[in-house]
Amino acid sequence: MPSCYQSIVVNAPIDAVWDTIKNFHDMSWAPGVIAKCEVVGGKLGTEAGAKRVLNDAFHETLIECSDQEHRVRYSIDEGPSPVSSAEVSHYIGDLHLITATLNNATFVEWGSSWESNTEDVAEFCQQIYVALLGELAQKFEPK
């Protein structure tokens, strides 16, 4: 099964980073990447089954939001090429936080796996993860 992985260290305590990213319906921390996050349905942004549409293109469903593991898992149900439902199936994204105890920072890892016959998915997702993680780290940089 193909996969993609990216990580970064954010200079902030894990609780602050978790409070920023755990709400599936709030992508305000990444304004340079996510211009619009539309809530679909009535589920809360931390409740499995919550749905959203990012930038009028990515239709996603929250699979898990775990305060104990500091983990958000989601599926992409529909999206632009190369992650459209015609090209990709069983896309699972996994955003996970780990305390970096030496300096009270947070190690953030974002990965995904899927089934597809195209090889463009990994490069496409890698670029998005790099941009999103960069925005997250920048949010916590001193002004």
C-alpha cells in the first residue's frame, strides 16, 4: 500500500499544539493553505463521523480524534486528481503529536496510506503536508 510521511518539530507544548489542531472543523491555523473549511452535517469537529470540505475540493471524514494519543485520523472521500475517488480508494490520513521532552516542544508527524494505480498521489500529498506543517510551526514562532 503506498504511503506518504512528513514531520516537523513545533516550538510549543503538546497541549497548545493539540488544542490548535484537534478540531476537524477548524483549519484557521493554516490560512495560507486552507482558504475555506465547510462543515458538513451536525457532528462536532472532535466526533468520529464529522465531515468537512476543504477549499471546495477535498471531502473528508473524521475517523478518530483521540485526546489520549493526540491523534487525528481521517479519510478523503473525494478530491481533485490525483486523490479523486476514481483514482484513489481507502485514503487514510493520520496526524499525530508526540512530546519532545528535552525542550517542551512537540514532534508532529503527518502520514497517509491509500490504494491507487497512479504514482502521483505521494508527491501531491507530500507538498500539502509540508505546507500545512510549515503553517502550524509558524503559528507558534515568536512574533
